[in-house]
Amino acid sequence: MFSLVRFVMATHLLQIALIQETVADIAVCPGESARYGDHKCNHDSTHRVCAQLLGDDNQPKNWGTGDFWEITGQKAFQWDDQIRANHGDSWCICMWATARMIESVGCDNVHLRCEATSVEYVMKSYTDGGTDLASAKKCLAKKCPALAAATQRLSDATLPEVGSASPKRISGSTSSVSSGLVASLSVALLVSLGLIAMRRRVVSAAASPETNGMVE
């Protein structure tokens, strides 16, 4: 029984590890400077969203009512030349700026690169710079459904404690056992019972002194 529990726990841990790899391994934000060394938006506590700030013409991209710098009041500090110098069109922007942009121009007018955004980090955050991130999280769930869903699965993951009726919560909701774990337990139990029954038949046949009336 303990072997079965260890097997199921190992399987569940592998599932969690695969989900973590999916949500944690982000791509380079094309155009981001070398301030972080690897040009990725997964280092400090705010610049976690990779946004496309330039269009196909290498000029500031329109986000509904203007470009990024116009809408955020940063036109005087516009750094589009740095983005072009880095041979890209995007930049790691603040989570609070993302939320304000979404509230200002709507989710559909915001241009994000899901594969280069720290979706897991944003989805687990609540505020940034005093700004509520609810709108940003809702928009990410719409624009980056696969990554947002993976983050939710990781948040809902649980591990059972051997000898305890209650599971140990890694993070997320308070459900006792995840449906995936229940399914794994059921399958593993059925396989184990089948192997036990087969083993018993083999042992019984081997222990019988007669085979077609002959003693071997």
C-alpha cells in the first residue's frame, strides 16, 4: 500500500514539475535591453510583462487612443530608439502600467507577448505600485489562456500526506484531493488488484500437485 502511495505521489510531483516548467520558462522579450542580462521579463518585482510597443514600420504602435508613451504620459522619455537598437519591437513594462493601459484602452487594444511575459508571476500578484492588477490578470487570462490555465492547475495542485486524512496544500484552493490524483489512485489501484489476482492464480497453479492427472 505504501508503495502505491509513493508511486502516486511521485506521479503527481512529476505532473506539478511539468506544469512549473511550462509556466516558468519564458522567452526573450525582443527589443528589451541588456539591463537583466538575458533580455527576459522575469527578474524584478514589476517589469514582468512583455509588450509590443513598435509596429511593423518600427514606429510606436497604436494602442487605441495613442501609443504606449502617449497613454502612459511618458512621451518625453520615449525609448523606442533603444528597442530598435536591440533589433526588436517590445519591452518589459511594469505590471501597474499594464493594468492602467488595459483600463484605459481595453484588453483588445493592448499588445502583449504571452510567451515572453511572466504570466505565472502576474496571476499570483494582486497589486503593483498601488494599482489593483485585477484587470491585468483578467486580460492575461483572455490573451494567454494556455499559460493562465497552467498557472491555475499549478495553484490547485495538492499532495497527500501519508497517514493523514487531509492533503498537504502546496498552494491554491482548499479542495481535499485534486480530481487528477483521484483518477491516478483509481487506475493504480485497479492495476494493482489485477496483478495481485493474476499472481494468486499463478501461485495456485504452481502449488497444485496434479496437471492432467500426472505428477510432475
